[in-house]
Amino acid sequence: MDNPTIDQLVASRITAKRAEEAAVAHRRELDAQIAALMATPDKPEGSVTRKLDDGIKVTTTFGVDRKVEDKDVLAVAWPKLTEAQQKAFVWKPEVRDGELKKLSDEDRKVVSKFIVAKPSTPAVKLELA
């Protein structure tokens, strides 16, 4: 297409998105099957590696996702935890856009020294009729 119209571009994007979704779903199915074959009951976390006959090396990494269930409860309990217990947690500062926008110009200048802002990738959303 030399000069495609918006209709042609949207139609092509829909086709590409459907193909992408099908490919991702298929890859995930294959990954699940490979992981099932590589799993070892005595090793719920870590990596398992196997070298295939054709020289391909397959490594499957098993893990456990852990997160704080209730940040407010942890914040209240924090002073009662030992230093060793506190080391099990990481506190990550986040920018709260709503609060940032409420700041005065002077306050915004102060906190802006600690913030990196860059344009995000534009999101394209199509709603099929």
C-alpha cells in the first residue's frame, strides 16, 4: 500500500492483532507443556536445564511471585519488626500524579528534581462494531 487510507490501516491492524494473539496463545500453550515436562517436584523454585539431542539448550525457570498483601497493615506493623525482618521488604517510591498536580508551582519545582518524565507509547484502541 503506497498511500493507505485509515480504513485500510485499521483493517490491516485488526488482522495483525488477531494473528499476534493467536501466536501468543500458541506459544503459551507450548511453554506450559515444556514447563510440565521440565518440572521437578523437589524444586519449586529455580532453573532446570536440559540439552536436547540437536544441541538446543532448554532452560525453564520456576518461581514464586510474592507481594505484600496489605501495605497499610505492614506500615502499622513496621516499627515492631526487627531490622532483619524489615530487610525482607523493599519500599519503592512512586509518583502519584494526582497529588503531584495538586502541588503549588514552588513545591512542584522542588519535587521535580526527583522525577524523570518521558512520553509514553501512544495507545491505539479499536472497538469492533
